[in-house]
Amino acid sequence: MNKLATLSAITALSFSSLMADNHEQSMKFSAQEVSPGIHMLMGVGGFTGGNVGVLVGSDGVIMIDDAMPSSLEILQQAIVSVTDRPIDYLINTHVHGDHTGNNVTFKQQGAAIVAHENLRQHLLNKGIPKGKEMVQAPKDMLPVITFASSMTFHLNGQDAALVHLPHAHTDGDAIIHFSPANVIHTGDIFFNGMFPFIDVNSGGSAQGYLAAQKAILERSDAKTQIIPGHGPLAKKADLAAAVSMLEDSIEIVERLIAAGKTEDEVVKLNPLSKYHDKWNWGFITTERMTRQLYKSLSHNNQHAHNDTPHHH
Ligand SMILES: [Zn+2]
Ligand SMILES: [Zn+2]
């Protein structure tokens, strides 16, 4: 994986600088049918964006997330390999550019974009990153159908439930649960085998992320196929491992915060060193994991102390 591309892509500061990298010929999406009619499209050979899900059948086609703008061509090639029909519904699991990067194209080809209402608000109020600036999101990028807590699609013999899990990776996350097929697309509430990115600046939180992962565990059994936002197709045991790592890491950092340590002091102690070898990766290093937990957890404490009724 191109570490530099990964870093820039997820922070979404600059897509244009990635174009050169993403034109490497070796990059493509590999398509895997995880259950009849449900495909996982995963980028290989470089960073293409988040994992894409596609439900195909005679009633219509649902796509979950649409990768980076620079991945459009290889994404379209992968889609054609699983269906000759256009996309009817495009679900965005959350606002990040590696999951919403081709909204405009698919919308203009006839897809109705569906997402949590906070994602639409985020695009309208904050816009999208262009270089280091935020610019207005194009109208065709915006969801035309939004939901607050949950909604369900009924197509191709599947019940596809979109469920909002609050303040997890962002404040506008949705997971998609195909219950008859026992398949769950988690969006970025799960990075399989990697420290997670918790986007505190977009309304995510460490405790919310942990609660959201536990909610997905509750929906899973040993046979559930879990499509993570990033990383390979997973089983319940993989998610359970991520949950215990995060739960323990939160406790460790919370204890240090309670002991009065500053963020830099905590980083210096390297309290998550036991998780380094297994979970550290280019974008969320062990240091960044420590810092994001500190920021989120100390922020929570501050709120607990300062909360007054007129804030609500
Ligand atoms: Zn992502
Ligand atoms: Zn994300």
C-alpha cells in the first residue's frame, strides 16, 4: 500500500496530489461474491478508497460507497464485472472522500444517493476539501434521500437495513445489514486488522466508536460476513479482536488522563506499545492512535464537568 497516498486520502486534504499515484496500472478492484448477489469490491495494488459493496439482482442495484475520484475507471470496470445494470441507489456510509469520491458521476448516471442526514448537513455546511481549503460541495454530490435512525431497502429478496450508529467514526455513520444474507457492511466503523481512525473533528468519538462496534457484534454470529471500511473481508472474531483492543486501549488512556498526564506525556509513555506490531499502520500509527484517544476521551471529561442545561 502506498503510505503517502493512504495518508492524504483519508485526511482528504488533497485528492489532486494523488492522481499520479493512482494511475499506476497495477491498481484495480478485486470482486468477491460474499453471498449470492452481494459483492465486495476491494482495491488492490494501491489505495483506491474504502471497500465497496454491491447488491445486484432483477429488482435493481444498490452500491455502498464509491471510492476515490481517481479510482473511478477501475471501479466502473469492477462494477461491469458483476452487473450490466446501472446503479439505482448509492449509499454513502459516511462523508469522507474515499467513500463519496464519485457521487457526482453515479448521480449523473441516474443513481439516487442515500445517506444519514448529518452527512448531507456536513456537505452543505462544511463543504468538501480541495487542497487545503474547504469548497462548496457540488449539488450532484448531495444525498437526495436521508434518514435519521434507520431505513430499510427491500430488493432482490434482501432486507437491507441502514442503521445509524451515533458519534462513532463521524457523526453521520451508517452500517448496512443484509439480514437474510447475514452480511454487514460497516463503513469505517471497522478497519480490519488496523488501528481505527476516529474522526473527532467530524463528530466521531472513541466511546461512540466502541459502542458502535459492539452494536455490530450483537448483529453478528459465527457465519456473518463483515465487509469492513478498510482491510479484507472479516468474520465476527476479527471484529471481536478489534473491540477488545479498543476497549483496553480506551481504559489505558483514560487511566492516564485521570492521573493528570498531558497528551505528550501519555505519548512518551507509549502505553499502547503491546498493540503496535499487530495494529500499527501508515495512517494510524501507534502514536496517532494514542493521540486520537487522548483527544476524544479528555474532550468527554471536559464535557462531563462543564455541561450545563443551557448547552442543550
Ligand atoms: Zn475510509
Ligand atoms: Zn472514513
